[in-house]
Amino acid sequence: MLKITPYLGIMVLIVSLGGIFYPKLGYFLLLVFATLMIIAPFRGRWFCGNLCPRGSFVDFWLSPLSRKLEIPSILRSMWIRVPIFIVLMGFMVFRIVQTQGAVDKIGMVFVTICLLTTSVAILFGVAIAPRAWCSFCPMGTLQRVAGRGRYMLRVDKEKCIDCGKCQKVCPMQLPVNEILDKPDCIKCARCVEACPKDALSF
């Protein structure tokens, strides 16, 4: 996790609320899309754990309000994630086409998307767990597909003592110390920092 990560959540509020009055703020989403797509083929979902404003918002701003329950496995299913991706992207493209190229109207489309997804993230974050939204986030799913197998977490089983500290700090509630394919690992490295035996690394 980067030192700046905890503070990026403010961008969610600036775009979601400020964008209502100044729609051009919505174009910030294009910067986010471009950045994550450049990073994903090399580091998978690293953006989610280090640079994502909404990830920062739910981890450091929303977390105190969360029930912190187990994220239902169905939310991680591609049967849920792919339709959500198609519907959300389809809605965005449809609305952009309707703007006929008006700069502020296009910006408002992005602001609307940000407001909608942030509302869902807050709802699921409070009712279930902070990163519940991230388990089926369309952009997270896209990064998962684009960067699968990249920058993987490695477990040294000879050093691991199965203390469970890594799993307690994993925001995605993944089986960290098991040698499994973890495409939804967001590379935040909190597990690496928590491990008392230096058994984890990227």
C-alpha cells in the first residue's frame, strides 16, 4: 500500500458531490480508467489496492461503520460480475450517445456513474464488509481478466506458521496463506506487512 492510499478517498466525494455542480469533474473517471488499464496487464488488480479512490474510501472512511461480515461467495461469481459489467458499461455508452457530444453532459454521465456505484459501495460496505463492492466491481473484474497471473502473491510454506494474521488483514477476505490462484488479490501488501515470519512476498 502506498503512503497516499488512505487519502485518495476524498476524490470520491469531490467527483460525486462536486460533480453535481461542476460536471467536468466527471472526466476524472477517464483518468482512472486509463490508469488502471495501463497497470492491469502487468500487475493485475494492483490499482484497486493502491490507487483506487473508492477502495480508499471504503477501507479508511467507511470501515468504522461496516458490520464486517463475510463477503458472500456469490458476489465473487462471474455469473454476477459479467452481467453487471455489461449493464453498467451499456448504460454509460447509451447515455453518452444521447449527449450528442456536449462536454458538460458527458461529464454528468460520468458523475452519475460515480454517484450510482458509490451509493452501492456504501450500501454493501455498511451492510456486509468494506470491500464487498470490490468483489464484483466492473473495473475490478476487467483488471482481473486483463492481469490474471501477473504479480502474484507467493507463500513460503516452510516459513508459514498458519497464524492467520494475513487473513485477518486482507480487505478482500482471501485465503492468503493457501497456495492458490488469487486473481482478486488487490496487491495492497497488508498481508506481507502483517506476516511475522516474512513468509509472503510479491
